[in-house]
Amino acid sequence: MEPTSQQPTLSFIELLRRTFRLYSENFWTIIGLVAFVTIPVSLLNIIISPQQLATLTVSATDTPDMSVLLLSLLSLVEAILITAPLTYLASEYLFGRKVTISEAFSGVSNRFTQIGCGIIFIGVVIGLLAVFIMFMVIALPIALVLSGLFIHIIIATTALMFPVLTLENIGASAALSRSWSLGKRRLWAAFGVGLITFLIALLVSTVLGSIVTLVIATIVPGMNENVRYLIISLISDVVGIFITPISPIAFTLMYYNIRATTEGLDDLLNTKSVPANRPINLVSPISRFQFDSHDWRNIAILSVIGLIVGIIGNGLIQQLIQQLAPGLK
């Protein structure tokens, strides 16, 4: 890696450019890795939850609660099996090493349990915070301003939690504050990456879904709805295979750039005694939940956005209620 002095803070455009360059240079490995996990998981989804394909399956009376639980667990496993190896792959690329699919999995195989525990812990903490803010808003609507704090924590924490858990030798509880302290330094870049990934997925899925629906309606107008649903779901999974890698790659590049520019990571890695150092070989800096003026400014902006969205959303809900049940107020 380059010395710290040659590592300026990446602009958002430069971050995206490097993300797609890394993606293109490792295209088949990345696509193969994601497909290797996505395809069997998609098949398991159909097996576990046959209610959506009732006419294609014999049994449609499985317990919904158990199906939801299993699907949630499967989604967690899928996220870990895809994101952790992709993070490792992107990390090794920065050190000038291209890894194969098997090397990407083996490089993080001994950390899957720790990563899973970390993701669950962070999810539980964020979930409890969400419940607390929801009850506060119900009891005192002005507490909606707390939405800015909540959104700030979600964006800052979730953006870099996989790089922190995958690349650093750190526990689940410490990963929460560590992810947040790093992520908040590029909050809007993290938000932009997530937004662009969402918009790309939405645009591609909408366009392909519309084309497929039109083709099916033209060629096979009497096709069973469940078969149509299955076809569209499979297309959605294929689209996801190509779009899913964008965020893990971008967040890994962001992780290294933040640490290089604020913690002197490159100087710590480029030592003569251990030239093959990786972040996992280093002691992670102690991180605490501390807010500075920059954080409060971002929280204020997010709070305003939350209030505007909340007011507009409440108005739309009220209009919908009046249309569906004119007698209700």
C-alpha cells in the first residue's frame, strides 16, 4: 500500500471509480462468489416458504412463524457468506493480491462465527434504539427529531461493520463503537454509496421486471401467477448477483482510506519487520461514542430530513385513510 502522505481523502466520485475498477478487474471471481451463495439460498427460500408458490408445491400450510424465522436466519447467513469474502477479496486486492473464490472463503472462514455474533449484536442494539425512539415519538411527537440521531447511528455503524469485523481482530461489542467512529467520518459518502446501490437495483429490477411481464403477457397470457412470480423472482436474484458486490467493495475501500488518512494505517502496515502485515495483525484503536460539532451538524441535517419525511408521510397516510374509510378521522 502507498505511504500515508500519498493517501488523500477519496472524493465520492473517486471512490466510485475505484470501486468499479476493482469490480471489473475481478469480475468473474466476484460474480462467481456471489452466485455460489445466492443460487442455493434462493432455492432454499422457495423450499422453506412454499406459500408464495402454493399451486406449485404440495404443502402450503407450513407454520408462517417458523418460515419467517428460518428465512431471517437464512438472510443473515447469506449476507455473511457474501459480504465477508468480498470484503477480504477487496482488501487483498489493495495489497496487490488477487484471490480466487476458494481463497476468499478460506481467508475469512475462521471468523464467520465472530462476524455473525457481531452483526447480531449490532442489529439488536440498533433495534432496541429504534423501539425506544418509536415509543418516544408516540408519547411525544416532537421526539421525531431523535430520528436524526438514529439515522446517523445506522448509516455510520452499518456502513463499515463488515470491514471492521472481517479485517480487524475485534470483539462484537467493541465493533459497534469502532464501526460507528470510523463510519461517521465519511457519513455522506456512506449514505451516497447505499443510495446509488439502491437506485441501480431499483432501476434495473423495474426495467427488467416490466420487460419480462410484458413478454409473458404477450407470449403466454394465461400463465399461472405463481409461475410468473417465480420467473420474476429468479430474474431479481440474477440482478442481485451483479449489484450486491458494489457496496462491500466501496465500503472496504472507504475503510482503508479513512484509516490511512486519520490513523496512519499505511505506516503501521509497511514495517520492515513484518512486511505482510494486515489490519488483523494490529491492535485496533479504542473507540468510544463521542460526538463532535461535525456530528451534531450532520444529526441536525438528518433530523430536518426526518421531520420533513415524517410530516409528508403522515399526510399521505391520512389521505389514504380518508379515501379508504371516509368516516374515520
